[in-house]
Amino acid sequence: MVSKVLGVLILARNGDRTEYLQDPYTYAPSFTESTALGAAESFQLGSYLRSTYLDSSSPLHILDMPLDPSHPIPPNQVHVHAKSGGEGAAIFDSSIALLQGMFPPTPLNKVLLANGSTVVSPLGGYQYVPVEMAAEGGDHELEPWVNCKAFKKHVSEVYASEEFKETAKNAQSFFGSVHDYMFGRPATLADIWNVFDYLNTQLTYNQTFAFRLPPTLIEQARGFANYKEDAVFSDKDLGGIGNLAGRTILSPIIKSLERIAFEDDPLRVLLIESSYQPFISLFHMLNMMSDNRELSGIPNYASALSFELLRGPAPEMRDFVRVKFKNGTHDEEFHTVHIFGHPEAVVPVTEFIYRLEHHAITDEKQWSSACSTSWFPFEVGASTTSKSTSMPVLLAVVSLFAFCMFALSAFMKNSLSKRAQRYEALRDTEAHDSFINEKSHLLPA
């Protein structure tokens, strides 16, 4: 029934990288960097997206995109946003590798100069697609849990739940077995992300470690990590704080759907390169797991969630959304997933927006409200991340307040002094005038 693809929104996870530790309570990040394997995974994903949506022979070729595969992509048709916090450097590298696969070099990427000569872009016509990243100081769209008081409280509540405690009790045998391979690193269910990431990184890049690690430990670590991360980044309430990662990313998704549907807007492709957390929240918010329990947990490296905007046939010409998921490079193609419990593969775009727009967080003020964090710029609790930084900021705020009070006091004192001087001058003038009037009465007429 639906034939035309008006545009696509792609949420892609970064490719492989070096070990990445996270604080189990605040999710404060550690340093990591991309690897050649990760770049290859992201490049492969980009090549797949190109063959799916940009190849003129594909039934899903995006409307109004160039039919000639060697034609440079108009920059106003593509918007790319990469996460800047946490794994930011590795995620940015992954976005570049994906774009290299999606928009490869072409000799047609050239310019004719005024002197008649032609210059082809470097590397055989490399296409430089701009990548947007949040300014330094926090990426509340793609990493909204950082410095969020309400989310930190949510994490503590997850760890304090009876279900989590029971799961931790059942995991004692695993943690006893993995202890000797962690070399002093914490091995608890709260730290299971770091346990899994360490084992997985060593298993990928350290051959000696790979030869010694018992074969079932990595599967058990992944299973417990899936449970914990799914519990932390989801919520029973669609607008709950556990779904924060999905609620903030909904804003650019909904806005881009509206832009693509508007015929006068050239946008056709939105690419968001991020980490795994938004995937988990969106899986829950879109009710994708009712028929796909395997989606419960952490998506693989270079996974992609696609939102296709489709135009139905005449006479109605209605627009629809179809959601697809590809779980990493080992998953050969996109799989259509049903959302909101719909029996059909497509959902009217109006229904998609209606169900979700009231739960989307669209600006800094809404984020502050959801996180129980003041958006007043001098709020100490909202602008500090550790005890080491809170005292200097507090002293700065107190000093600023004291200076303002001193300036106000000096201003008021000076104003009162001037008023007193004017009052005294007025009294002298009135007395002088009175004296003159009395003297004038004594003069002969």
C-alpha cells in the first residue's frame, strides 16, 4: 500500500572502542577511544544504509535524493548529530566512519574556478558532511542523565528494589567465578556494566586473555549487564525519569519527521550517532519488546534504529512511520518491528507524534524540571559534578553576592548623602527668601 519513502531518521550506536568504565550510580564516564575495528563496523553500517536508502535501484530509495550514485549529496538534505559527552570522541569517530560508507568519495565532488580550472575534493572527491555536537558543558539531548538529580535517585531505587537484590543473590555464583579474571576490579551487580565491558574488551583485543577465559562467563556477564542497564534506562511510566534518554532524543526525531513531511523543507536524512542508552528507553517507550524480547538490553556495536517516513497512495496521501532495527554488523539487514502494539507494520505519523510529543523533553527548562534541578545559572547543585568543584563555585557565588550587597550599600549611602545635601540647600534658600521678605516690609513705599 505504501510506496514512497519521504525520508529516514537513523539512530546509530557507535562502533567498537577501548575499555569504557562508568560510575554505577552517576554514570560519570571514563576516557575511551575508537579502534580500527569500530571504524570498520560503522563504515559497514554506512555502506548498508547507502544501499538501502540512496541506491536508485532500491525500492526504499528516498524521494528527491540523487538517482546517480556518484552525485554528491546536497548538504541541506542531510543533518548529522553526534553525542559529545561520555564516549564522545569514539562516537564522533564512528559518525565519520559511517558517513564515509554512506557518502563515499566521488570525482563529481568538484568546483569550477574563475580561471577555468577544476579542483576535485581531496581523497578522490571526499564528501565533507557537517557533524553537529553539543557545546562543552553537557549534552542534555544525547546524555541527559549526567548531573540529573532525579535520575541518580532512580538508579539508587533500582538497586534497592527487591527484584535487583534477588538477581544479585542469584548472580553470586557468576561473580565468584569471574573474580580471578577481574584483577581487583569491583565485581557486583551494580558494577556489572564495567565487568562486562572489561571482559568483552579483553576478549576482543587480548589473545592471552581470550585463551584463558572460560567460554560461558562472557555470556553470563552480558545477560546480567542487559538486565541491569534495561532496568536503569527504562520506566513503567512512559514519561518516567527512567526513560529520560528516550524522552530527550524524541525531540529531534519528532521535529525532523515534521520537517521531512513539510514539502518545502529539503531535509531527507537525520543521523544521530549515540551510545546504547537511548535505544533501551525507546524500545520500552515504543512498546517494541512485546513481540521481540531479544531487544531487552544493550544493542550491539554499530546497531541502527530506523524511522522511515512513508507517503501513502492517492487519494488520501497520508504519511506513515515504519520502524526497523538492525542489531550490529552480524545482523545482515533491517527487521521491521511493530510499535504501540499495532498489528500493522506502519503507524500514521499523526498518531506517532500524538502518543509521544507530550513526553518529549524539548529544551533546557523541561530537562531541569524533569531532573529536579534548577536552571538558574548560579545554582550550585546544577552546575557541579563533584565535591572538588563545589567549594570553589560556592565561594564564587558567595563572593559575588557580597560584592553586590557592598555595591548596593554604597549606592544607597551615596544617594542618602546627596538627598541630605539637597535638603539642607533647600532649607537655606527658604530661610534666605524669608529674610529678604521681612526686610522688604521695612522699606518706605
